[in-house]
Amino acid sequence: MTPRILAPLAALAFAAAPALAQENDLTLAIQLEPPHLDPTSAAAGAIDSVLYANVFEGLTRFAADGSVEPALATEWEISEDGLTYTFTLRSGVTFHDGTDFTAEDVKFTLDRARAEDSTNAQKVLFEAIEEVNAVDPQTVEVRLSRPEGAFLSNLAWGDAVIVAEESIADIKQTPIGTGPFRFEQWVQGDRIELARFEEYWGEAPALEAATFRFIADPTAAFAAVMAGDVDAFAGFPAPENLPQFESDPRFTVITGSTEGETILAMNNAREPFDDPVVREAVAHAIDRQAIIDGAMYGIGTPIGTHFAPHNPDYVDLTELSAHDPEKARKLLQEAGLEEGLTVSLKLPPPSYARRGGEIVAAQLREVGITAEIQTLEWAQWLEEVFGNHDFDLTIVSHTEPMDINIYARDDYYFGYDSPAFDEIMTELDATAEPVARSELLKAAQEKIAEDYVNGYLFQLALPTVADARLEGLWENQPTQANPLAGVHWTE
Amino acid sequence: MLTYALRRLVSLALSLAVASLVIFLVVEVAPGDPAAYMLGTGAQPDTIEALRSELGLDQPRLERYLSWAGGMLTGDFGTSYTYRAPVAQMVADRLWVSLPLALYALALSTLLAFPAGLYAAARRGRAGDVAVMGATQLGIAIPNFWFAMLLVLLFAINLGWFGAGGFPGWEQPLAAIKALTLPAVALALPQAAILARVLRSALIDILGEDFIRTARAKGLTRFEALWRHGLRNALIPVLTIVGLQFSFLLAGAIIIEQVFFLPGLGRLIFQAISQRDLIVVESVVMLLVFAVILVTFLTDLAYAWVDPRLRRRA
């Protein structure tokens, strides 16, 4: 039977030999396909992975090291009271459809994002805005109702990229921005193709064309990279295969950090985790390194609070919740739970949660806590855990940058309510001075760590496997993105 | 023949109406809100509400069912919640991958199964038969996704003859056929094994019939008798299996599409379910039901064509 299949197959293989990798295009694979292509009306994730800094740009943007730098605004002035921002816009910028970028586009974008019927997933970023005025084509004045220390960084988010009124109707299928690449086509379920935008205001990218492919299955991901179907895979989903790529000279493996704080969230609003002593017991029951080794094959940085370790303001508080089962048992006794207790542990689909959950449950069993694992799909998790707060424990990675302020939100899913913490956040918003901001951020990290709000596990790492001749890919992910303007092939 | 076809047609329409109601109810009952899924963990409740009303999810269920079912009658499947594209167009795009793949696999499996089944029946009980039956046993036992991975390992990674997956589109017909080859082989092999076994046992039954003895008596070899007189009579059970297999190949390729990251119907429905893109789930399931029912209908007609006695009975 075998030769009969092989002969025609071989003929077919030679009839259409795969095109050799050329030096001016790139095929980059990621796991998730965007639902549509409007970053300003859906949770960023996959949309930003393809479009951020490639097709769309904001007034400011995140640089590779996470700092905020000018993009479509070249400079800005902030009034004494911190309430008025005057942006000078870059001149000579055109959208991919040939229309000019002006102050009217900025006004349209910001007004649309903060409108009552806005479907912007991060509407909270624009909440402080009171009024947006296009002073002249090159100048925009934004008035805030309250000081917002993080305003410039808010504008760098993928949810705040500048869109034009002329192209808004079709943006979900045909995104038109000002970035170095223009959108070519989207073969749904397979790939999105981008091409170099020749009228780009900045330095022209080395790549002429870029293709994003969507490969969800870890085994398929491995095969696609090995077979050379893709030049790079950002967020490679099979960490168990990384050593194999590391030892292969054809590939490089980049293990970057992300903004994803992976936490064992506890429901602070209901028994038994409304008692800080019980939460402290859980925190000490957890062995972070064992979770990182077991669930993530060793990649990931332990964290002791809800803050990214690569951020200059990060405080290492892991010692506060060091692995100490003996202490955990004592604390449970102190809380009157020496008999042990049974709680639910609801796990969303990502492997960090599913694999990590098994290990967490085993560690909790050591100290007398029985965690009953329930696996949920994302849609179920969003409804049950995030929406209805119906859970005791869950594992989830919070991937938004600088999101410690979620601890100040009313009625957030983990149910933390601390006037002292809220005060720190209010003060932070009112502070623009860097040293003072840094102090406040540190105080905030300490506050939630001392209150043992959640179990802080690790900072999610993002492994990228790439052709060894490829240079310029982002190493870390200060925001979820794969900017390709600086990517090029070497010999 | 005509009344037979008409009666079949009425039962087809009834099945579809019942199916649409069941599908709608089952999908609607599942927990999870498409708007919440779209907006993720950063969104505030009022934003989710705004999106729900933009998507029409705040309408009563009955109204949504009627507009969906009514729309389908006129070929309008509605607009996807997540992709915001017409469902009909999305499904059509995916069908251009799934349908050729299913046909390709079906052709391969038939091409493999007929010679194997005929050969085994003609050599019944001898070494050749044992070998073919052993091979088909193996073919049934091997899960197709695992076989698919082996194919990728050998032909894509080691030999480099094929890509590991993906689909270039029909603008490049040769490359497209090439991209579908490994998935089609992976899908076809277990089907071929089943088909070969069915064909063999059907033929063996017929070998005992009087008309075959007559044919042998007039000097035909066993193989010639099977080929000229046996095969046509063995076709009824084989057609039943082929009909079932086609439905399976169209709807059941989800895992294979995942392994080869093909943008087919299976992958669309998989994505739609996890994103709670209800209208896409409903429409694709409905379409699959329609396809299965249609194939059964065509198979019934094919019976009547192969076996004139069925026509007269109807």
C-alpha cells in the first residue's frame, strides 16, 4: 500500500516546492486569531498582537522597555494643575487610505472611546477626560476633570490608538491606521497579511511584507516551526519543546517577560477568605518555584505582589509569603480551621491555570485545605467567576500593563475593599512627579501584599522561537504586541 | 421514483424545522455571554451593556429565534457577534476548504478501499486476505489525529516535502491541493479501512448466492464473477457507509483541522463555541444538520438507482 501513496505524493511535492524564505518578508505565528480588527472596541489581546505599532499608532506608545515615548504627538505641555494637556501633533502623517492625520482625528478617537455607548474595553482609561478640543490641525487640547498621573501612559495603550472617522465603518474588517504597515488581507482562520506602507512618516521598515498566522494547537505549533512554515512563533505554546529549539543552531529562543501577573485569586468578599489570616495561610502554603517548574517548565519569575518585576518601581515582596507549610497550618489553627476546609478552585483554559491548578491543589492539601478543581471555558469563567463572583479560588493572569489600580475598583471579582489602598490610588492619580509616583506605587504594592489579597504566583513569561537569522523582535512585552518596524534578516 | 423522492423531501423539511429549534435552545442555554467574552476583564458593566445592545442580545429570545430562522429561509444567516461579518460569507469561505477536503478524503478512501475489499474477498481465507484484514484492523485502531502527527513528522519535518499545515487559498491550485493532501490522507485511512471491511463482507455474502455459482459455472474466475456480478449487488451497504462517512468527514474534521491549522468549518465552529459566537454556532450546526440530512436523502436516492426493487416498493 505504501509505495502506491508515496509516488503521487512525491510528484506533488516537487511540483509545488515551497518558496524559500526571502530576506524581505516575514511569517510570524501567534496562538490566537483576533475576533475582528478594531482594537478600540474589544479586549485587546490578539488584536494588538497583530496591529499595535504595525497598523495603528496612538499619540504616545510603549517602547520595547516599557517606557512611554512620543508617537503621533511629538510633544506635549501639561498645565500647572495637571488638568490640561496640550499635544503638538506630528506633521506630514497620512492614513493608509491617503487622508491626512489631523487634530480632528484625535478628537474623534477620544470622544468615541469615552462616549456613553462606547464599546471600548478599557473605557476607564478615558474616564478623566472632560473635553477634547482641536485647536488647530496640529494642536489638540485635552481637559481632564481630575488629575490623572498615568494619562500619557493610558494614551499608549492599544485601546487608545488613533482611528479616522472616514474609515470607522469598516474598521473591523479593514483597519486603516497611520503605522509602518498597511493591512492587505485577512484569510479568516488562517492568516493576516500586512505590507510596508511607503508613505510612513518614520523610518521605513526593512520588511516589505509580513504575514501573521494563527496556530492554536501546541503540537501543530511545534511542527510549523520545525518544518519552516513560519519564521518565528511569538508566545510559543509548547514550553516542553523549548530545550530542543535552544540546542538547534537554526533557531533562537527568546524568553521575554510580559505584563501578566499570574495570581491565585481569592474571594475576599466571602467565607473563608474574608479572613486575612486564612488568606495568609494560603499564601504560605504555596511553593511558587514548584508551580513555575511544574506548570511552566521553569520559565517565569516569582512575584510577591501585583506588579511586574521588570518595572523599576517593583518591590520584591516574595519573602512576605515565603513557602512555609508549617506556618500555614498554624495560621489555619489560629483562624479556627484546624479541622481543614473545602473550597472551590475554578480554572480557565490556559495551561498556566490548568497545570498550575493541579499543583496548587496538591500544595493546599499539604496544609489541610481541599481545593475542588473545576475547569471552565473562558466564557463560563467570565460569567461565573469574573461576573457573578461565584468562586473561592481561581488562577488567572492579569495581562494589562500597570494594573495595580484594579485593587481600588468597587465590586471587582476578588472583592478587596480597603479605604487605605483607595487613598493611595487617588493620591497617585493626582501626582505627576516621578519620585513621588514611585513612592506611592511601592506603598500600593506593599499594602496588597501585607493584606494577602491574593496569592501572587509568577510573572508570565513569553517564549518566542525564531529563525536565528532574524533580528529586532521585541524581547519583553510591555504591552501585548509584535511591532515589526525594526525587524530585519541578517546573513 | 418521484413519489419516493417527494416523501423523502417532506421528512427532510420536518427534520430541519425541529433541528433549528433544538439547536437554538441548546446553544442559548449554555452559560457565557458573547459581549463579556469580547471585552475581557478590563471592561466595565456599562460597556458590556452597550455592546450587548449593539449586538441585539438584549432582544427577547423568541424574537431572536424567529429572525434567525426566518433569515435562514432567505439565505441570510445573520451577522457574527465576534467577527461582525455576515455568517453566510464566513461559512462559504470555510466550505471552500472543508468541502474539497472531505471530497478528497472520500475519493482517497474509496480508491483504497475498493481494490482492498475486492482483493480480500477474492482471496478469502488466504494469506492475502489475512494481510489486508490485518492492515484494516490497524487502520481502524489508529486515531486519525495521531496518524496525522506521524504524517507531519515524516513528510513535513523530516523529509520537508509538505508544509506542516495551513492553507494558501485556491488562487494557487497546486499549492492548495498539496496543502490538503496530508490532512486528506490522515482522514481517509481509517475510513478506507472501515469501507474495505464492509465491502469484503458484503462481497463474501454474495459469493454464496446462486447467481455467482452460475457465473462461475459458465467459466468465470472468482474474481471475474465478483467484478461483473457481485460488486453491484454489494453496493447497498457500501453506499450507506460512504454516505455516513461523507457527513463524518465534513463535520468530524475538527481535530484534523486543528492539527494542520486549516481554516475549515471545524475550526470555525470550535472558535465560535469558545467565543460564544452563538449565531455562528447555530448557523454552522444547522448547516451540518442540513448536510447530513441531504446526504442521507441522496443516499436513499442512490439506493433506488442501484436497486430498482426499492423504486417499485415506494
